Amino acid sequence: MKSIMNNKHLFKDKVVLDVGCGTGILCMFAAKAGAKKVIGVECAGIYKQAKQIVKANGFEDVITLINGKMEDIDIGVEKVDIIISEWMGYFLLYESMLDTVIYARDKYLAKDGMLFPDRAQLFMTAIEDCEYREQKINFWDNVYGFDMSCIKEQALLEPLVDVCEPEQILSNEVPVLDINLYTCTLEELDFQSEFFLKLQRADYVHAFVAYFNVQFSKCHTKIGFSTGPRAEYTHWKQTVFYLDEPIVGEKGDLIKGHMKVNRNKGNPRDLDIKITSGLDDGRFKNERSYRLR
């Protein structure tokens, strides 16, 4: 909202496309900022409520809502000046709408057009989380005297989307993916990256945590937000990848990791993730595959 309302000069008399407009809230902010035409595209049922909301707020003359998939419709104009979209998903890419935004960019965005947002970075850090691991994962080793450890494997397979407390963080935070929305391609969304984390205290590393930052670089004053553990709460929370066995480290120790991320062939909105990690001297090696689904 701030990226639009604090930059009315960028939206005045412009044609704006909102990809996945939901309730139409961003469409209305764009109209309020002075856009001469706003086109909102939404394929879900919320489209019906969005039409009512736009009408109730007196924006029918400026905002046109279209029900359907971006790839299957004609938006009625050849080019737009600005594309806005809240496309980000958990772990930035899980169930995200980035594929659709890239399609809209390539087909409709004018040569000198703008994207809101236009930059995103995915970060990794390390945390201590003994309490949760004991309650939710190691619990299956002995359930009232019975061995149910086969379920433990399933619990480790699926990353946890939740909020981490800042005091759990053990290391620095490093980027593993940097997306420039003006140039990125679908192929770049399958990626692999090495990361190095330096421990800030002696402790057990039970999991890695991923979060993302988003920027609106075309704004007069740079605007963005973070979904990290030290930032204000967002509905994206953080994504937690638990290790098979904790890494035991001292202050200053270096964790070397490698992450490989691929969209699932059966369902491209699901992600297959493989993380290999351990101390830089070769101790406490972990290798685990995960699936965000």
C-alpha cells in the first residue's frame, strides 16, 4: 500500500494491471493514486466479492475486473504501464504466482514499464529449536512405549511454516536466491546455491530457517519489507527445515550448506528441496530431502 500511495506521481494517468487481485484492494489503491485505468485479474471465487467491493467504493469507472487465468484471457489493452501483484508464497516460491507475473510481464508490460514489487531475496539462517523437536519429531521414537519412528521420517520430510523467535537464531543470515523481476525467467526458479553460516554462539543447530525480503526499487524512497524472524509478523511467517541430527558447534564455527530447489514435475507449485550441510571441517554431515506441498 505504501509503495503505491507514497508514489502517486508514478501512478498518475497510468494503465495498471493487478495480477491475482483478490479482493481488489491494490486495484483501489492504484485508482486512488491517480491511475486512469486499472485492470484486475482473478481466477478464484473471490472475484465476485471484489466486483461488489469496487462498486461499493465508487471505482467502477476506473477499475475493470476480469475473472479467469491470466494465460487464458484478453485484458483488453495491448500494453500496461505498471504491473502490481502480491505474488509471493511461503518460502517465496511455494504456490507463488511468479510464473503468471512473468507471463504478464512478457506479454503486456510496456518497454519502460514498472513492476511492483520488482526485487525479492531468499535468505537462510540457523536456529536452535530443541523444545519443538522433542515435542513434534523425537516424540515418535517412543509413543507410550511403542516405536513409531517411521512417522518421524514423514515429519522431517515436510518443512514447518511457523514463526521463529529472534533469540533462537544462532548465525548470520545469507542470501541463497536473488530475483530481479524485470529479467528473471521461469528456468531460474529451479536453482541451487551454496551458503555459509557463521555461528554466533555455542549451541545445537536443529534446523535451518528460510525467509524472504521484497523491495519496490522504483519508488522515490526505497520501500520494502522482510518476513524474517526479527521483522514484524507477516502471514508468510518463516519456513523451517529440521535436520536429521543437530549440528553441534562452537562460537565462530562455520556451517557449509548446499540447497537445491526444483518445482515438482507432477505439481509445479510444489517444491522439492534438498539440503546438504555440516561444519566446514566435515563433522555433523546432514543430507535431507524435503517437499513443500
